[in-house]
Amino acid sequence: MKFSNANSKIQALKNVPELAHYLENKRKVYSFDLLSGHSCPFAKNCLSKAVQLDTGKRKIKDGPDTEFRCFSASQEVQYTNVYNLRKGNFDELRTMKTCDDMAYAIAHAMPDNAGIIRIHVGGDFFNFKYFLAWCKVAIDNPNVLFYAYTKSLQFWLRAANVDAIPDNFILTASRGGRLDHLIDEHNMRESVVVYSESEAVDKGLQIDHTDELAAMPSNKNNSFALLVHGTQPKGSEASNALKLLRKNNVKHSYSKKPKKVGEN
Ligand code: SF4
């Protein structure tokens, strides 16, 4: 399994004073990714997958309720190395039967100089054992900060009920999934995809341009907004919103092609 170097959006965490101590002594920000959509059991409005065709090429396949297309699934269609890396991670984890096996494999693959880990630029917690595996990795590495967005809300709630989530594992509920009702029922901290800056203002939410609101432990109980980004289905509300953001020159797209560990 392989971790990836942080993309340009996540790299900006280096400039956040609250997070500086996690990156002392040349420690770095990494992500760990799985195949988008395929590993997201509760995705709904964002659901898209890169699917392999007989020709060897890949194409994007939207789900029945897709309203804003998954950005990382689009990347997996575009970049073969990204697709292969994420598929490799997902395939390997799925062969493991226990939480301990998964935690061991993740910890073994984690770079020694990891300071901050974004779990899943692509992918989600695909079962409870896997969620607990990350809790275990975070408990065993208290000097590393782990953070994740998730639509696998029932795993989060289950783990929280047994106090399995340590302070260095920061979670954000991502609306647009099949379990959205749990966000309201349990008043979970969430990120909301908005189509304009004014929509964020109307909702009383700060926009996170750099992932800092998602990652900072001091913000772990505050919800925030994300501007719609990526490649959206033609003619959709999301696609029209993106056009408008571009026209108005609003910063809304952050990531370049993700790099593999060891790539320059
Ligand atoms: S949950 Fe995240 S990774 Fe999965 S399909 Fe939705 S946006 Fe993509």
C-alpha cells in the first residue's frame, strides 16, 4: 500500500500556525487514498466511479442521484498512476479480515516523516473494521494529526459511542450521502458544498479554501463550507455554478495531479 504526497490544497496546511508543531523536524503532509465511489458505501449526491472498459481505457460513471460529480473519481479516469495506486490500496485492504491486520498494514506503509495525514482525498471508510483500524493507527501515533471527511457516519457514531476516536483524529461529516439524516439527528460537525460565496454567507458558514478548517483540532466542532469544484455533469446546477465561479474569478479549484510518494 502507498501513501501520497499532499496535493497543493493540502500543502497549504504548512502555513497554519496551529498545525505547525505537527510539521516540525521536516515532517510532511500525506494523504492515503482508495478508489473513489467504489469504496464509498454511503455516497449518494456525489457518487461517481472510474470504470475500466474492455479497451483498457477508463470512463466516469455517475450514480443514479449524482448532483455534483466526485472530483477524485474524475482524477482516477484522467491519471493511470492515480487509479492504479488507489485501486491497489483498496484491493489490498479488502483482502484483510481483521482490524488489526488493516491497522498494521496502514502503519507499515505510513512514511516515517508523516506529520499530518489526510485520510481519503479519494475514497471513504468502506466498513467498520477499516474505520477502527484508523482509530488504532491514530492512537499508536499521537504525534501525528489525522483528519478525514466522511459519509460513513454510522461508523463514526459507533466508534464515538465506545470512545474509540482519539483527539488526533479529526472528522468532518460530508453532506450528500445516504446517511445525511444522522448529521441533523446527532448535530454532527459537517462540511457543506455550496455553489457560491453568497450561499455560504447565507448559511452562516466560513469557506475552507485550504483544508485548515477541516484539520484544525480547535475547529473540530464547527461546520464549514466548500465551494463546488471538479468536473460537473453538463447542464447540472453544479456545472452552471462552476461556470459562474470561473466567470467571477472566484478561487474554487485547488488540486493538481496528486503525486505518489517519491515523485518530485
Ligand atoms: S464520498 Fe467522496 S470519494 Fe466517495 S464518491 Fe463521494 S466525493 Fe467521491
